[in-house]
Amino acid sequence: MRRMNGMLVASLIPFSVIVLLFLFVPLFFMIYGSFQGDGGTGFTFKQYAEIFQNAYYHQAFKNSILISFLSSVIAIVLAVFATYSITLFPKKIQDRILVFANLTSNFAGIPLAFAFIVLLGNSGLFTLIFRHFGWNTLSSFNVYSWSGLVLIYVYFQIPLAVMLLYPVYQGIQIQWKEAASLLGASSSQFWLRIGLPVIMPSIAGTLSILFANAMGAYASAYALTGSTYNLVTIRIGALTAGDIFAKPELGSAIATLLGLTLVVAMLINEWLSRKVRRDLS
Amino acid sequence: MKRPLYHYLTIGIVLLYLVVPLLGTFVYSFATQWHKTILPEGLTFHWYQDLFGDVQFLQSLGRSLILSFGATALSLVIMVPAIFSIVVYAPKLEKFIQSLIVMTYAMPGVIIAVGLIRAYSNSGISMVLVTIGAYFVAILPYMYQGTRNSLRNIHAVSLMEAAQILGASQITAFKKVILPNIMSGILVSSLLSFSILFGEFVLVNLLVGGSFETIQVYLYQKLNQSGHIASAIVVCYFFLICILSAIIVKVTRTKKETV
């Protein structure tokens, strides 16, 4: 029997207390609150019933899922090609591009939304240029709407996608390519028959992480449209943070459902990454 | 190695997409007037002078620093020793930390904020402290990753055994042997955590909002007032991230060279 380890106990107690207080307690209160009636009384499924009956909240979920899915797919398609191209450059350039990706991955939320307003807002740079040359393609474009939001979401998804996919390409061994080409396979045949099947689970896993990332995003949409645009996170914020429409119990129920969605996305990623390892071993 | 043109093209498209918004904001922050013409009518430092002359800006900068620095420091004091103990003495608990990390991914700012408000808004506990606590949890994944990897790289378990066989106490061995060796790794994850927290808006806006205005909240309020000042803030903010990243890259590189 090992003696009691002083350091283990002494360091774990404060750590556990903080995690308990700021992760588990709020989680409990949120789930508990989602089963309460307005004003925090009783036990009821009313809040969930409201979400399932009210078309407004259906729309919020629909919008969030659509924009998350769309932005993730666009970002991953761009990243799949660009990241592969990156791996063909000298190590030094690869490192620089990755540092840059890391840098821009920090450029999200309010600053990012603002940068797009500068480019595409009512007197944005591109808006001015297009107006100057009399091109009307942008006149129907509105950065404060769905299309503007998609551009912003794609922006913060791309660096993440590149950083997650980069190690995946490192897993493709140069020998496989050489072997394939010795046996007469063309480059496209190699990718279609060998490369893509090997990295497919990782791509799908990355997609699920990107999807979860976008589902939980709040600041960009909030900066762009305040509380008007109907996304799940925007609804949660508006229902919870004490303005006149505050209905924290309903907000808790929506947050719980959003959390469940994210858990599912994480589980899919987990399952897929296990699949990769089994295939390669 | 010969590279077909389209490899330059794919990278070019992605880089362009990432650079153009930054560049636009950068130029806009130096522009006098830019409403009608293609290029700005003139260049000026006016907006930066305004910004750094604004007490409200400096105060919000200070508050952001307090929150981000506070949470990072707290995790250095509490989280690093805890992760060390787990990795060295109770590796079975690593699974537990990993599930905590998955939980934090499944509970982004907006969700955790709902729970925190319900739990603490009427409890009399300062919501600023609650925010720091929430930040502590938010940076767990980065601190864990960095600390654990550094500990593995230096073979902390055998180092601890060696130090204790030579007569060092547990605490002395940790302080004199382990800490100096994992310092650079911890520095990197702290800087990373700090820069993430510095850009955090959701939690601080929902939990404390206007009563404890951080730089992100200040920026949000300036968005509708002055585009030029807002872009000056964005440029300063990005500049700060650049400095932090440069330090991270430098530390990581020297670490690789010495190992």
C-alpha cells in the first residue's frame, strides 16, 4: 500500500473545487432550470414543449444548423486542397503558414465582424469599389444578413480546418505514393483509391468539430446584427441576459438542447478518430 | 520538387481570404475620410491619438488584462500542480481530465454563461470572480495539453524518482527539478490561454456586461459610434496577438533546439 501522497491531495483539492464550482454547478443549474416554469418554480416540461411547438425556435435551430453546416463544408473543401498544397512546400514555409493560421484563428468574434463591416458594409471598401465601376453584383449583397454571416463564419473556420487537417496529411506516407506510382497509378488515382479513403474519417471528424465550433459561436453574429438575427446562441443570450424579454428557464432549455447537439458532434468525431487508428494499425 | 500552379492558387485563395479583412481594417484605421472614394482621402494618426487619449479605453484595457492575467495566473498556481500530480502519481485520472475537456468543448461560452447566471447571479458573489472562474475552466484544454506534453518530454516520473532517491523532498523536487524543465512549455500554453481570454466576449458580456467593461465590450460599443476608432482598436488588438504569437513561436523554437 502506497502512503498517502501529500502533493496529489493538496493540488487536487483546489483544482477540483474550482472545476466543480464553475463547470458542474452551472451545468446542474442550467439543466435544473430548463425543467422549471417561468420564474423558476415547479417541475415541468413546458419549456421544452415551447421549443418544439414555437416556429420561431425551430427557425433558430434551422438557421444555426444551416450556417454551421454550410460554413464548415466550404471551409473544409478549401482547407482540404490548400492544406495539401501547403505540405508540398519547404518545411520553413509550411511553418510560417501554420503560424499565420494560428494567428488568424485568434481573430474571431467582434473584431472579425467589424473587419467584414469595413470591407462590405454600407460604405465598405469593396462596396465603394464596385459602386465606382458600376458593377451591381454587390448591390444586392448585405453584410448584415445571412450571406455576410456565412463569409464571417467561413473566415474563422478556415484556420481551424487547416490546423486540424495539417497533421492528417503528415500521416500519408511518401512511400505509399511511390509504391502506387511504381505500380502505374496516376496521382489522381492514388488520391481517389488510397489517399482519400485513408484521410476520409479524419476529414469527417474535422467537419464535426467545425460544425460544433460554428454552432456555439455567438460574438460575430451578435456584433453584426445585435439580437435580431435568429440563431440558437443569439436566442439563448437574449433570453438569459436580463433585458425585458428575459425568460431564463426557456433559455436554459435551449442551451441544454444546444449542448446535446454539441455532445453528439463530439461523439461522432471521437468515433471517427477511433476508426482511423484501427484502419492504420 | 516541381509544384503545379494550382498549389500556389489554393494557398493563395486561402491566404487572400484571411489577409484582406485584416488589411482593410488596417488601412481604414489610418484613413481620414473614406466614404465616397476608392482610396482614402488622406492618412492620419488621429484615431490612434483619440483612442489612447480616451480614459475609458485605457480602463477597459486594464480590466481585460486583469481578467485574462488573473485567470491565467490562477491556472498556473492551481492547474499546473494538479496536472503534474495526476500525470506523475495518478495517471488513471487523466481520463477524467480528458472528459472534462470534452465537456468544455460541448459547453461553449454562451451555454456555460446560462448556468453561471442561474447559479450565481443572486448569490452575492461578485460576477467578476465568477468570470475568472469560468475563464479558468475555459483554458483547461490548452493548459493541460501544454503541461502534459512538457512532462512527458522530460520523463517527469523518472526525474521525480531520481530526485527523491537523492534525498529531495517531493516539493523540492517539483520546484527545483521539474518546474525549470517544463517552464517553456508552460509559458507557451499560458500565452496561448492569455491571448484566447483577451479576445473573449461572450462570457464577459453576458455575465458582467457594462458593469465591468473589457476591451471587447468597449470595441462592441464603439462599432456603431466611430468605425475609424473601432478599426484602430482592432489593429491594436491584432498587434498584441502578433506579439504574443511571436513570443510563443520563439520559445517553442528554442525549446526544440535545446532538447
